[in-house]
Amino acid sequence: MNDVKIHRGMAKLGEVYIFYRDTRTQGPTILCLHGRWGRGETWVDFMKHYGDAYRVIAPDQRGHGLSGKPPSTYSAEEMASDMVGLLRFLDLDSVILVGHSMGGRIAGHMAALHPSFVKALAILDKAASGPTTAQPIAEEDPLTKDWPMPFASLAEARSFLLKTMDSQLACDYFMNSLEETVEGYRMMFSSRAMAANIAHEGDWFHLLSRITCPVLLVRSSSHEAVSDEDLERMRSLLPDCACRDMSQPDHNVHLSDLAEFYRCFDGFLERIGASPASQG
């Protein structure tokens, strides 16, 4: 596991550059999509864990990290099209798709709108519910617009985030998006892009019946992101669906208990016939 090397690259996809991490290893390909305000860095342990038997790719999505931040809608449809473009750039026909939070919404849209590119889908702690009417787009990200940035030091940033976030994992999540500038430490994501993405977060239950590949729904034990009602409605609309609750309440279900999540994901890979044992 620890010998897996992570390579980095930049793909030019029309108007946007997409930065990505890639194990470049043999086996079925897993494409991992991070949540809002995050980076593909959140998947590094996952990449090292599965990189011996799978090719694992984790991009920074548009508006985030080292990827481009052009003026655009930052809708799930647009960001799903980016990922199709990335697969074409890498000459990949289809992948096992995993998305956390915002990444789960984008992954769901990709599976529904571009089904030939998705063999199987895992949606992590994300419901299909949302506003049913268009929302106004704010000038800045409502979550971070009042944060005291730039931070003078990493220590100052960490101190602020520990007091602001509800868990150490959430603090670390934002720390991974910090970069040093001549003024101090700022977030790498575009505030305007986050605001646009939030404004375009609508209800997507209507797409679920179009997702015919095997699906795994994973949620935290808190059920804050995915209510019982939302879970049951998603399960009823997805033709081939399995659900799993993690034992930890943290929204970062792929990080809060690594051993538990990997057991869950191993079971999914076995179910879809993509585990090393089922292939060998």
C-alpha cells in the first residue's frame, strides 16, 4: 500500500484546466470526486490503499485547488461534463465512480447523464434533495466570506478552523485547501465559484431512475446530510442500490474510520465483480 506512487498531471479541457492525481497502476479505474471547498488530496489514503489493484484518479474539480476557475455556472451538469472530458483526455472508457458530498451530486449526474462512462457508483453522505426553484447567486461564498483571511500563519489558520469547524477532520479538510501568498495564507478555491455552485444545488431525484449501474449509498451515523426520508426515497428510485450507515457521525465518511469504510467499499467492489478475487 505505501509503495503506491501518486503522479500528477494537468488536463486542458476546453475552457478549463483540470489538475489530477493518478496512480497509473493496472486494474479497473476508480475516479474519486471531492466535496465543495475540498481537493483531490482528500483521497490520498484511498489511492494508496487501493492503488495496488486499481488505477485510482482524484482530480481537483473546477473552481477548486490547482484546477482552473473560469467564470461559469459551476452546476453539477457542467462539472460532470468536466469529468467526462478528463476520462476522454486519459483515454478511459468507463470507471467505478466515487463521490463525496458535492462530489456525490456530481457523480450522480455523471452516472445519469453520461451512463456509458460509469460502471458503478458510490455516493458518500449526499442526498438528492435540494431547492426546486432557481436560487440567486451570491457574490462570495457564504460560508467563508467573513473568515479573517489572509491568515498570518498556518498556526493561526488551524486555530481559527478548529474553533469554527465541528471536527478535526473538517479542520484538516480546509487546511488542505490553504496556499501561501505574498499577503499570507488563503484558500485555493474560488469564493465566487463556491457561491455559484451552491446556487445551482437543486433537487435531482428525477435523475435517479436513469442510473442503471450498481449504486452504493453511504451515510454517517448522524444522518445530518442524508435523512431517513431522503435515503428511502433514493433507494426506491435507484434500480440497483445498496445502503450502508457508518458508525461515526462525521460527514467525511471515507475518513472518519478508514478500516470500516474500506470494508464497506471492499464489499461493494465484490458485489459488482470488480474485486481482485472476483477478477482472478
